[in-house]
Amino acid sequence: NERLNQIKKTLKKELDKDRYEHTLGVMYTSACLAMANGYDMEKAQLAGLLHDCAKCIPNEKKLKICAKNNIPVTQVEKDNPFLLHAKVGAFLARVLYEVEDEEILHAISVHTTGAPAMNTLDKIVFIADYIEPKRDKAANLKEIRKTAFEDLDEALKMILCDTIHYLNGSKNDKNIDPMTLETYHYYTGGSH
Ligand code: DGI
Ligand code: FE
Ligand code: FE
Ligand code: FE
């Protein structure tokens, strides 16, 4: 696929080596999850490939891009500018990588916090991001990887639960984005 190859070339320059490899992992894992769910593989691959396209942009520059282009920035995002790589990534996918498909842009913009009532592509990218083969630090990876190919919503629940526990962990004092909390409550009923 010529389009994917072109974008890969650009991303190889825009991302560091680990992030580039992660990106390819998310692209292929998104394709697999698309297969398992009868979803469009091309779209899933494109969304997976581009989901972290803004990840290696310095925080100052991400904030500048937001200011310049009327991308709203919340207080939590100001305090944790890495969160902005999702929204800025969706913006760059549109203006730089010429993606017009709104589902793909949406999946990129919610890939870090999730969102209530995600559509199939949102779920595919969110889950692929967590389980791609190079990811190794996350909790319960073996079980979540298996579940991902059986039941997207169940895998989502597990990931959201682990993420909230991680963010609440005593060792780190991370600001939780209200959207992350909303997503967690929507999918788990806050029951964990
Ligand atoms: O960009 P990636 O590392 O591939 O993955 P990502 O964009 O899903 O980011 C994952 C990290 O984001 C993970 O360490 C958990 C963290 N995260 C998710 N929601 C929130 C959050 N961090 C903060 N501070 N607040 C959140 O609401
Ligand atoms: Fe990301
Ligand atoms: Fe990622
Ligand atoms: Fe829990």
C-alpha cells in the first residue's frame, strides 16, 4: 500500500527508533483486531500507524501548535502536556498526512484517555496501543492480549482498570484527565 509506505517513511524521521517500532506494532495489531471484528483493515492500519505521530514533538511546541490552531487545552493538559500528543496527532494527521476520514481522526484523538461510548475503531486503536508486541511494562498483558481477540469491551475494561490503578498508585502522583475518569466509569461502572 503506497499511502502507508509514504507515511511510514515520514514517521521514521519524525519519531525515535523505539516509538517508530511501537507505531508499526500498533499498525499491525490494529489490523489483526480489525480482522477479528470484521472491521476495515486499511482504516485500522492507517489509524494505528498515525496514532502517535505527535509523540516526539517537544511539549513547548505541542502547546504552540494548540495555541496557533485553536485546539482547546485544559488545565490537566497544561500540567501534563504529553497528553496533548493525541489531539495534536489528530490535527497533524489531518493537515500534514492528509487524512480526511473522521473516524480515523477521532480514534487518534481519544487514544490516550479513551472516551465514553467509543466506536469500533476507537476501541481497536486504544487496545492495540496497549497490547502491541513491543509493549512490555503494562500489567496483566498476557491475559489482556488473549481477551482482546475475544471481546473488545472486556479488554477495554481490563485496560482502563489497570490504567486507573497505575495512575492512582502511591509511587506516582499523576493528574488524571477527567476524560480518563469518565471513560473508566462508563466501561466499568467504577466497580473495581
Ligand atoms: O503514547 P503511548 O505511550 O503509546 O500510549 P498512550 O498515549 O496511551 O499513553 C499511555 C500513558 O498515558 C500511560 O502511561 C498512562 C498515561 N495516561 C492515560 N490517561 C492518563 C494518563 N496520564 C495522566 N497523567 N493522566 C491521564 O488521564
Ligand atoms: Fe500515545
Ligand atoms: Fe502509542
Ligand atoms: Fe480494579
